[in-house]
Amino acid sequence: MTGLGQFLPIRFGSWGKAMKLPRRTFFHLAAGAAALPVTSRLAFALGYPSRPVRIICGVAAAGPTDIAARLIAQSLSERLGQNFMVENRPGAATNVATEFVARAPPDGYTLVTVAASAAANATLYENLNFNFIRDIAPVAGIMRVPGVMVVNPSVPAKTVPEFIAYARANPHRINMATAGSGTGPHLFGELFKLMAGVDLVAVAYRGSGPALADLLGGQTQVMFDAISSQIEHIRAGKLRALGVTSATRAAVLPDIPTVGEFVPGYEATAWFGLGAPKNTPPEIVDKLNSDINAALAEPRIKERITELGGVAMVLTPAAFGTFIGEETEKWGRVIRTAHIKPE
């Protein structure tokens, strides 16, 4: 026998003597030792969670991200027998919360809400102390919520093509309300401007509430925002819906076409999910993913997501990670092309 030969010397502790073991015994012990970390991780995952779990939310309570987190937290608490607590840590467009979780122990007991803002922030902010793609492990999606393109009734356009024609005839004279620089309403509108070839004036407000108030008052003429915040005004005739921003029509506004039916390829949605610190054991990530996807199939959760104008995002961790990467690249291109800077 060549190579290592029939026997391999192994030293034990401070004895200083080499003990010879048969080759087959050596490799059997080596394989067992290599398997120990996997076995211990699996045992750890099987006992997870053994204490309360925190879900760090980067926005204030009652917003869409917070609602999505609490919806899933309640179901996970019921399914796994431990309290999943949503802890709001708003600041710097969710960057405060993301950095906190990126530095947390990767043990599954500190999770973070992830949303479209995180994909945009990767380009919008140049000096972050973390890399979202590298430092946060995707766990599971929760839901996607389309926006809706609405205009004040004073605008003569009743369809997307009519609005495009009206905007081209009035360059730089139509005000587009946004919830602030780099927010979803801003990015959705900038994507429309680029793809439709129109010149709109982006007007930044400190949140969707003030932006909506001025749109209703006629100080601005058009806005792209979540269906949930606009639908009552649409039904009351205070705003006119021209198109939803998802790839398919929305169940809550079935008669409203998509923007993409007139601007091919246009799609923009808000989305929400959960992430964990990098190096969180894959067994824990898979366990959370399985339970979250099961929760999304529950009738009461499906009904609540529909009420919010959304659709469930049932994805594996890998598929969710691919989706996040694609969104990061897409909104990065929009931010760079439109020269968007954070406020």
C-alpha cells in the first residue's frame, strides 16, 4: 500500500507519543468528527426557538412593513410556541435596523424586516456600514403590494396613453407628488418617466400623508403610491386611477389596467419579507421559511393580504435572495440614471 500506508500516526494531548491506528479506523473517526458540527447544528435547529425571537422593523408602527411583520409574527408565535416580537427601530430609511441586525449574533433570535427600500438603499447611500446583499441572509418573502398611478380629477387624462400625451404636451409643468427622495412613490414615478419618455417635476414631501393631501388639493397632479392608501379616495371619486403598477391587474381594482399594458415592461411593487444575520444556520433559515410559507397559506392571512391589495410571496430562501438581487440591480439603475440623492 502506498501513500499514507496502512497506518497513520496520531498524537494525543501531551503524551508526546504517537499511537498508530488502522487506516479504516482513522477515516471512520475523522468522518465522525467532521459530522459533529452538522449534527449539533441540526439538534440546535430542532430545538429552535427555545426563547423569544425579535423581529427588528426599520419603520414606525402601523406602516405597511410593520403590518406585514406583525401578521407573520403572530402566526409564527402560534406555530412555534415562542413569542415573536416586533421591535420598531426607525431611522435612516431602515438602515438603522438593518445595521443592527447585520451585527447581531447569527442564531435565529434576531431577524429583520426587509423591503424594497433596502434594495434601493444599496445604491442610494454610498457609505453604509454594511452590505445588505452580503450581510443579511434572505429568509422568506411575505407579500408584494402593487402601487397605483392616480391623478387629480383636474387632469384631463383618463387613461395612461392620454396622460403620456398630456405630459408630452406640457413638459416640466406637471407636478408628481412623492413621499420623499428615493422612496417607493418617487422611484415608481421615476421609472415611469424613463420608460414613458415624459418630463414630470418630482415634488418631495415628508411621507405619503402630506403628499396625498396636496394631490387631493390639486397642488400636485399625479402620484404613484400603494393601493391601500389610495383606494378609498379612488372609490369616492376624489382621485382617478389610471393604472396599477404590478405586472397583472389587482384583485381590489379589477377594472383598472396595468401601466405595463401601455408602457411595455413597466412593473414596480412594494414588497416585504424577513432576513437574518449572515451565517445563521441554514437549518434555522429553512425552518423559518417553511413555517412562514405555511402561514401565508392560512385563510385569515391570505384574506388580510388581499385586503391590503397584495399577493403572498411564497419563495424559498434562495429564490427570495435572487429576487432581492434583481430588485437591487433594477432600482440601482433608476437611481443612477435619474441622479437621485437621499435627503
